[in-house]
Amino acid sequence: SAMGTFSGTLFAGTCGNDPQMWASDEGTRWRPIGLLEPGADPREAVPAIGSGNTACVTSMTEYDGWLYTALGGALDPALDRSSQGGPVEVLRCRKCDGTDWDGAAAPGFGPRANNGHIALAVFDEPPFRYLYAIVGNIKTGLEAWRAPDGKDWEQILVGGWGDDNNLVLGGGSAAAVYRGRL
């Protein structure tokens, strides 16, 4: 599960058979903000989010006026169907009321084996600014991707950083900026 803030609102994403997204303006009363059909009334929102092929909201971050939400699988394939199933997903929203979720990356960034936890991080290295995604891959090792606009992703690291035993992340906050480095 993951929590984040965006535009003065607190967001919580859960794990389970169907991951869920919830929002609160004051931290005590929560409303569902899962996927709705375009043009639907936000008061009809349900909490379910994603394609149904993943089991966890693993990370959230704000980037260039959007809330990015990452959905993936569990650390242990025996505990979670998504580690054996669908690829990770990255969704984004601006209003975040259930009506404007938009796919921000191809499922799994292409490879179907990209189906473990996924961590999102924003990193500024002037003059560049990127949204990064670190993705668990149970076959070839961790991968890293980045996008300058949050949609046009390029792969920058493969194969578990030289050790294909580095298969999964410890969680959605496994990417962080420290001393000017990601």
C-alpha cells in the first residue's frame, strides 16, 4: 500500500484482490476515487483502480501537476497472483476524483515480466527533470525507466544493476534522492 499528497489532499492506495484508491481533504473522512467512465459523476466513484491484473498500489508521487500512482505485485510470488500475472501499471490524474485517471506508461513498460513492486521518484539534475520508475522483474532483474514528461519513457538500467538476482524492490519507497543522487 502507499500514501501521498497532491493539491492539499491526502491519498491512500491499498493492496488486495482489487487495489483501491481513496482520498481525504482533512484526514478523517475518506471518499473512493477509483476508475470511472469519462463524464461520470464523481459521487458514483468506486474505490477499485487499475486493470484488475495487479494487486497493490505500491507508490505515489506528484510530478508536473499530476498525481502518479504505480500498481504492481507482491514481493513473494507465492503470496500474490499479480507476481505471476499482469504487468505493472502507472496511472495519473489531475482532478483525481475518479473521472480522469490516464495511463502514463504501457503495461509493464512493455515486458510482461515487469510485475513486481514499482517505486516512483522525481529527480532534478539541472537542466534535466525526470520522473523515474524502478520496476521489479522476476525473470531478468530490476529495471529503471525515466520520463521527462511523465509519458514518454526510456529504459536506463536493466538486469538488476548487474546482478540478475536483484529481482524485486523492498517496497514502493525503495527509490529516494540522497546527497544529490537518485
